[in-house]
Amino acid sequence: MKKIQISPSILSADFSKLGDDIKRLEDSGADMIHVDVMDGHFVPNLTIGPPVIKSLRKYTKLPFDVHLMIDPVHKYIKDYSDAGADIITFHPEATGNILQTIDLIKSLNKKVGISLNPDTEITAAEEHLDKVDLILIMSVYPGFGGQKFIKDVVKKIVKLNQIRADQKFRFKIEIDGGINFETSKIAVEAGVDILVSGTTIFKENNGDLKKNIQTLKQI
């Protein structure tokens, strides 16, 4: 049985006490902290900028799993790296040169991920799968929390997992969007390694973070 990692999305946390919530997530067994960065342009919402991430860095030693939903992404990568991001994930649609963006992230000694929207095919990233640490499968359209899981993405996960096995690639498969105690089972069975969850972790079982994280890990 493979070890499933949990990356709680702080988009669902209490923004008036983010630092405390992050400490609670670490104490409750989270493996990393998922930070959704939205620019109001690439996706229809605004969230967290580098100063906020920098201020949060002191609250935990867990890796910051930073998902950049911003366009153009290239010009902001160093700012997020300097702020304390450990994993930097971007969308192929947000850069004019995917390889250049991968190389920039690696030059800053950060792990690199590529995110695929529900309607973005694997082919958008396929020639770079040997260079990345992470592929983030979006199982909702990015921009808002609390959306329902799009089941069509399961086929993409299965295919990606098969490519990884056939080519002996080492990237992790992460999923974000509508992940709860039921949909997480579907995702893990398809080949997912890392579950991003916000609403379920912060709201289920009266907000019992430890119970919710451990339940997801044991899927």
C-alpha cells in the first residue's frame, strides 16, 4: 500500500488566523501546505501574494506547495521563490516557453510542477514529464473552492500513471478539486499520490483536522 500525502489547501482556512491554522495542520499530520495563488486574470479570483507567504513561512517547517494561477507566470516566479515556496506549479497556458519556466524554477532550487486544467490534455506537458517533480491534475476549473469533482479527469490520471510506469518517470501525481472522502478513493485508485483538499479537511467532523487528514491518508 503506497503512502498517500496530504496537502491541505489554506484557501479554506480562516484568513484571520492563517498562521495558527497552518501550525494546526502540521500538528495534525499534513505533509505539505497547498497555497493557491490567483491573479483575477488567469482565473476569476484574487488570493495570496508573496508578502503573505513570507509572513506565513515562520509558522511551519512543512513544504509550501504553491500553485501559481497567474499569467504571465514567468515574471513572478522568483518573488514566490524568495517568499518561501518549496514547490512551484504553473499552467502551460500561462507561459510562452514551458522549458524556460521549468529551468527558472530549478535554477532557484525549487521543485517544479505543471498543472493541467480539466480540459487541458497531457500532451501539453508530455515532452517535459522527465523534467518535473509534480503533475497537478485539476478536477475542477480553477478559481473557486468548494466545486464538485469532475469525473472525466480520472481517465487522464490513469493515462498519466501508465506513462509514468512505462517510462520510469519519477514525478508525483497530485489532484485538486472537489476532493472528499469519496472522490479521494477514486483518485488514489487511478494513481494519485498527493491529495489537495480544503473544505473536507477544514469542515468535516466539526473541523477535526487530525481526523480528516488521517482519514484521507488511509483511503
